[in-house]
Amino acid sequence: MQNDDDKSRPRAGGRWATFRFSVVGPLLAAPPDKGELQNAIKALARKTWRHPVTGEPTRYGFATIERWYYRAKGERLDPVGALGRKVRADSGQQPAMPDELRDKLRAQYKEHPNWSYQLQADNLAVVATDELKHERAPSYPTVRRFMKASGLLKRRRRGPRHSESARLAEQRFESREVRSYEVGYVHGLWHADFHQGSRRVLTAEGEWVTPQLFGALDDRSRLCCHLQWYLHQTAENFVHGLSQAFQKRALPRALMTDNGKPMTAAETEEGLGRLSIVHDPTLPYSPEQNAKKENFWGQIEGRLLPMLESVEELTLPLLNEATCAWMELGYHRSIHSEIGEPPLTRYLAGPEVGRPAPSTEELRQVFTTERGRKQRRSDGTLTLDGVRFEVPSRYRHFERLTLRYARWDLSCAWLTDARTDTILCPIYPLDKERNADGQRRSFEPIDEPLGEEQPPSSGIAPLLKKQMADYAAFGLPPAYLPKDEPAREPEEPADQDGDDEEEHHG
């Protein structure tokens, strides 16, 4: 195992060249007199030297030192380079790997890039002996050297094997370079995500639950805009934490998240759009795009949670209190290794492009999803996710209504104008018990009042009156035969035959 000093030393080839020159260098600096060269070399051969690789004491023969001397003497420009180890003529050629085996190995790697080098070599040996009928398969070191020299490096698979998104992510990773980045303005870009903690907390119900940490990080300053632990990773908790970050700091220009369900929920995406925040989700199976956040989670696990190891009954309020104290008094005021200064110092130095955050009620209205519903005309109600809401009577003439609501909060919804996306009024769930008191409100006016009350109209409607006048102007006789009839329906006459017969039997 190498220590730090060994890692900083030059490679073995360079150490050998330097060592050899240190042996014969004095002969070049002060050439011996004529006829004294052999005696000088014999004197060097009798000395004990420290091996340049192992450090063990060793000696070298007369012929070896003589060869080093003439090799260095013959190279006037770079005598040290001339004493280095020569590269083999067949280095990198690997004659045990013919072209057909190389093609098979490349095809095998393309199909299984996550296999180990040993597994690649074992499968290639079967292909070489069974399919290609080679007498001898290439060894594992040969296969490994060829794969490394050709860039066929082992890599982990990005997502499920048959996933189209994973295939595109691997293709993009192979063809595109990965570079670190940093925006030029504070609040120009935030990173937000959830992290599953390594410690469990004890709830009031007596259950041990693994908490989820929400965090929002400013890209330029690395300042943590908000940290809070929750019991579940939901869209409601994501919006709850994000709203606090907005009100504590400012509205950013862009937000980067992964493609988790809380981040892609309709309430989240529509809310960010209403706040004019560009939602920039990472590409599928590409966590390196959000690497700043992943690096921050390492500090949570490496510095914050170890300081709570002695707390046996860790609760969520205690964990949140400790996290806030560590964030404000520890992380924000410590030198960040990447930017070379504390995150709080860089945050205050700017420049910044943040915007003032809305109020709590406005944020509640913003992070909602928009849905259309048909109003029931009989009682002026509609249904949202199984809950019936009552529509104000002044909107009773609308057949379809556009509403905003959050699926986790059905205590209130907002009626909106679909053309301008403005909120008209809030609506609330129907209270059937309250309606049972028998009191009813008067309808609110739909339009402006008409002024003085007009008398009710009488007579024939204008359209029918015009049609009758036009029909009479034709000069045609009526298309029916008039008949005078009494107002009362006449009674049917009695049956005479029946009366006579009745009298006869009587």
C-alpha cells in the first residue's frame, strides 16, 4: 500500500533514469584521465547503492555501469532521458487479440457495459474457443489492458436495462462531455431536492420513521435557502418548504430539481410558472447535473447527523432545531472548499437577481392546479375530488367553471377567469347541516340593475304578431274551416232502447 510520499514520487521509469544518471553523472561532469576510466567504473561497481524502487541496498556490475555511461555520453541533449527504460517494440499491440476478437469484445461491451473486466474476459474466452475456434483464449490481463487502452471502461448502468430514458442517458453520457458550472448571479439558479436521512426519528404515535430532508441551495453562493425535515416526501411538503425558502430569501429566476413526483406534480409546475420561475428538471438518470445538491447531502451525513449520534430518542422537532442551528451558525459561516469563502459572505456580496416573494396567502393560491368543472344548475354546486363545493349565486348562469385548488387542501378552492387567469373569488365545501336551518339568501344580481322597474309586457309576442300580419297581407283565405261550438261540452243523449227494455222487465 502506498503512502502519500509514494504517490507524489515520479513513476518507476523516471526514478530509474534519475538513479542511473546519479551513478554515472560524476564521470560526465569530471571525465577521468586517459586510461583511468576503467578504474573509475570499477570503483563505482564496488559501492552500495539504494535501489530506486524498493529502497534496498544493492550493487551493480562493471558492465552495467559502463553501459549506462556510454549511453548517457552519446546523448548530449538529454542524457537523463537516454538512461530511461525503453518501451517494448510490441507495446500496446497485443498480438493475442486479433481483429476478430477485438470486434467481438467491442460488441460484447456495447451490450453489457456494466460487466466487470473479469466477466468480459471469461465470456470472451468462450467466444474465442467455441465460436472462433481459437486454440488459446486471451488472458485476463490482456483483455483488461486492451479495454482500458480502447476506452472500454466499466460503468454502472443508468436505470433499468430496457428503459428508453436510460438508453438515451447512457448514449448522451458517452457522446457528451460532463462539465461543472456556476451561474453568475445570486438567485439566478436554485437547486431543490429531498434527501432520505440515515437516522430515524420517534413520532408522537410511538413509531420510528425515516425522515426526509427538504433543501433549497443557491447555485452561485452555495447558501442554503431553507432546510426542513418531514416525515414524507410529498408535493405538499415540497411546496411547504419551497414557500418558506422564497419568503426567507427571494424568488429565484430558475429552479433545478430531479424528476420525482413532488417536483413534477401539477401544483408545483403550475405554481412555478405563475411565479415566472423557470423549472429546469434534470435529464433522466443524470444525477451529475444536480451535483451541488448531492455534495451538500454529504455534509449533512458527515457533519450534522454524527453530532446527534448520542441522542437515543431523536424527534422531528429536535432534528429540525439542530439542523437550523447548524445551517445558520456552522455551514453558512464556514469556508466552502469550492468557492474559497463562506457561503454567507458570497451571498451578501452578490450580484443578485432575486425578486420579492409574495405573501403566504398568495403563495397558497399560486401552488394550485387548474381544473374545469360543470356546475349543477339545480343547486349551484360542483364536485372536486369527491368534495362538493358551493358556487356563489352571482355565477349561477355559468355552465362550466374554471377553478384552482391543491389536491392536499380541499378546505378552499378559487374560482378563476380562464381568459386572464385572475382569481374571482374563493369557494368552500357545501355545509349541509347549515343549510338545514331553512334560511335561504336572495340571489345576487348577475348583471347591473336596470333602473326603474318596468311593467310586465302583455299581448302577442312581437315575432308572432309580425308573422300574423305578413300572413294576412298574402290575401289568402284561412287554411282551416271555422266552426262555432258551445263553451261547455254537451252531454251524451240517453239510450232509448235500453230504457224500454228496463221498463218491460220492471
